Amino acid sequence: MRDSRFSTLIDDLISLVIDVTYHCNSECLYCQWSSNTANSPEQMDILIHESTIKALKTERIVLSGGEPLLRKDLEDIISFYSNLKVKSIVLITNGLLLTEQRLKSLENAGLTGVTFSLDGMSEAIAFNARGLTKDQHNIVLNNLNSALEYEKSNPIELGINTVVSRENITSKDMSQLVEFCNNSKVDWIKFNPLFDDGFVGKNAPWLKLQQQDYNLIRKLGSEVVNNCKIKTNSIEFWESIASMLEGKKLLGSSCGLDKRQAMAIRGKIKFCYWIDNPIYGMTNSQLTPSHVRQIQSEFNFAKKNCNTGMHCYCLQRFDQKWELGD
């Protein structure tokens, strides 16, 4: 039987998301890291000082990328944070390299959970959204099923991140994914809408959600929420996406990242990917609690004027309540 505590960890613990690489072995049509041309943080400070971890009250480390499993020193990174006694260390992966042997090695180093990026069960979605061949898609599913089997005797958190695009918004496609999650009893599935950071608009504009999709999004959201038996986004999430497609805007004042999450990216510790001022400091900083409180206060003021959009869903909790304006 699965350990029910895992279904709440993603929301209950204060998180620090750390980008450990921007190299990737997948060619997702909507992701800039698939081009493999970006500068990568391999040589940057990603081992955050213990004083900073404590000042941020970090309880959960999320290792992201790119594809973190491309790092040969990933076990060393995990061991570093495990020794700091954080409650949870989770890896986000496309699943191509996560064999049972590697999963065991990562867990021995201190890993407590894995999040698979999976947009659907069909080969067509895997290819048209993530650029995966039939063989690669089967590898991902086999590794996911192996992880689920491994978990039966080695309790770890298993979740799924799904990007909602025009490729997978039919009821049939989503119901297949939800049915798999229900039957396999993963701990949670989190949906995020596709957003355009400039890459997808240039390389795969047909994947972007469009204005005429708002009714379909509402219908799909209702079906997912009603049929999903594990932790997932609330109906308010789907409703807010539909409202944005109708022309409304997210209000930055309702952003909830000021005290519950931070991210380490390109040598900086930030509130989110998009805001450069204020930031907590550099990844090699030794932050104090008073400094953190001051910067959080500055962010709380600055976010009121933030220009928000679909990108602002990516780090939010399942129960985030966005305010909408015209």
C-alpha cells in the first residue's frame, strides 16, 4: 500500500527548485533546453550553503533542468542535501535514463521522490509534443512502470508533471492519462499550461492553446477533477486558464511564491524564473533569516505590478487561487 503522506508533500513543504543542468537528451518541441545550446550550470554553485537553506526554511529540494540524470555527479549532489537533513529530495526527469539500477543508486544517496514528465500515454502525443520516437516513448513508460514496481518495496514519492497543449486536450487523451495514474496509484499528477517563452512560438506555434479552446479547457478540467482519484489541480486551475484564453489576466498580487518556494538558477536564488528584482542573492551567498524576511517583503510589494501569464502556473501549488482582472 502506498504511503499517503507523499500526496501532500508537494504542497506542504517549503521548496527550493535547483536547476542542475540545461543539457537534455529529449527534443521537446516547446522547451528551449531541447536545443542544447544554452549555457549550463554545471560549473555554477548549485550546492547551496547550509545557512541559506536554513534561512529560507527549505524542507524540500527539487532537482530540475534540462535533464538532471545527464549529470554524472547527481548522487553527490543528492548526498550533499541529504546530509543537510531536508525532509524531501525530488528529481524531475523525462524518464529516458531512469533505470531501476539508477533509481536504486539515487535513493541510496538520499533521493526521496521522482517526478516524471509525461504529457500522455499515446505515441502520437509523445512524438508531436516531446519529439520522442516510439522506442523512446516505450523506454519512458517501461522506466515509469519499473519505478512503480520498485516503490512497492522501497517507498518513494512518485508524481507526474503534464504540460497541457493543443496536442493533448481531447477527452480521450486526458482520460487515458488519468486512468493510468488512478490504476498505477502514483501520488499525484500536476498539470501546467503550455506557455510561450519565445521558443515554442518560433518552433511549434501549433501547440499553443488558443482563444477558441476555452470551452474545451473547462470541459476537460471538469472531467479530470471528477475522474482523478489522486491529488491533482483544483477546478479553479482549469477555470483560470479558460478565463485567460477569453482575454482576462492573472493579477500578480495574488502570487503565492513569496514564502513557500524559491529557485536557484544561473547562480542566483530567485522567487521565480521571470523576476530579477528583488532576488534573495547569489547561490554562493550565506543568507540570514532577517535578510530573507526583508527580501520577501520587497517581493510582496513588487509582485503587485508583475506582468503575469501562463508561465506563472509552473511553480504554484495545487491549491493556488489566482485573482483575475480585465
